[in-house]
Amino acid sequence: MKNFGAKESVERLTYPLFEEFGERIRELKPEYILDGRRTTTLEAFCNEVGQVLLAGQPWDGNLDGFHAVLRGDYGYLPEAFRLVWREVDYARAALGYDETVRQLLQQLRDCPPTALIKTAWALRAALRRQGPTVFDWLVEAINRYSSIELVLVETTDDVE
């Protein structure tokens, strides 16, 4: 009978367990929950992100700052996590074309000359209810990061 050392014993015991449960363990991710009823403007969304993902830490509460948060520039997020956006239908409706027009008008006032034409064309499309909305911008930003699993949860209530 072979006498196993402590390390060999642990490996013998844990390796089969890891084979059996390893995939489930890898699937476990920290979960952060955004409330769609509190994400009805881009500013409100940024406030919710600050509270939920950064525990109230100050950050640049805008779209560029949101990318920095997702990249981990603020250092508070785990490498991989699940972001659950509940009652997303409220957010989708509120972050639609009206909010997109409002945001693009703000950008137009503040944008550098090199971005003026692109922003004006995006505004023209939004006024015609065409093209991506603020909601689409946010979902696209999140989906750029393969380490973030985005879960969109609709509500069962009627949305106006």
C-alpha cells in the first residue's frame, strides 16, 4: 500500500470533486442588480451604477465613465460578474428616443468640432426615431466585456 503525502492526499480527494463540480463553481459569479425603475435617464442610470457597482464611490457619471467602470478602472469590480437589470422594460421605454435626443443635444453643445457632424447625424436619426437609443448604447457598452454576463429581466406589470 502506497503512503500518500499530505499534498497527494488533498489532490486525490479534491481533483474528482473539482471534475464533478468544477463547471458549477466556475459558473458562480458575483451578481449586481440594477433596478429599471431607477434608471429612467442616463444620469439616473449612472447614479444607480454608482450605488450598485461602486458602493457610492464618486466617479465620472457619464457614458465614458461607465466604460471606465466596466473596464475595472475604479478597481472595485471582480474580474467576472453577472449584471442583472430588472424591470428593464421601464428602462428601455424611458431610455428611448426622447432621452436619446436630450443626450445628443447636450453632446452637440459640448462636443469638439471633429465630432460635430457625427453627433448631428445621430441627432437627426433619433428625431426620426431611428438608430440606437441610450438604452442600446448602455447594453452595447456592457456587451463589449465578455467577463460581464448581462441578464435583462422584464417585469410583468404594464409599462406606459
